[in-house]
Amino acid sequence: MPVDLVLDTAPPSGVLPALIQIAADDPRRVLTISDFDAAAEFGVRTTFTEFSMDQTQNYAVLGEFAQYTADGKFTIPVAQTFTLNEWRTALDISESGHAHGKLILLPAGN
């Protein structure tokens, strides 16, 4: 099964070509938030809006949503949390469609 999207968050390290390979040799499936120079060279995305160009992004509502959150009026239900080593279990639950909330992968130590 091909990878839908690869997110590169590590400091620039020259790994983008390998990540493109993982993403079925499609640089449009790789999103980096750190290695902008290499992204331009390899055709890798640097913003999510590039990945979802068919969707209109409305950032004007972010302040309103932030205030709702601060006031306790807006919450996102969390179904379950997992360690990074439990990613496969989280993926299986996600693909089942029965999570009833967000599935969160926690970094080590949390």
C-alpha cells in the first residue's frame, strides 16, 4: 500500500530523496516544514495548502476558534492515546472507522 503523505519535521539532513521514494516516488506526497531549499530542488511541498489545493483555506476563523477553546466552548474528543511504538494499533483503529474521536501518538516520555 503506498504512503499517502510523508511529513518531514526533522532538521535539514538530505533525506528528502529517500522520503520521496517511500511516497511512491511522488514528491507531491512529501511535505517538509524544515528543509525548504531541498524542497524547491526536489518538488516537495512546503505547506499543507499546496497538498490540498482544491480546498479553500480560511485562516480568518482561527482567532475565533482559539477564543472558543480558551473559553472551554470548543473541544476535540480524544478516543485514545498511544506511544509511538503502538502506531500500528492506532492505524488499525483509525482505518476501522470506529475511533469516535482523535487517536493521538505521543512522543517518548509522555
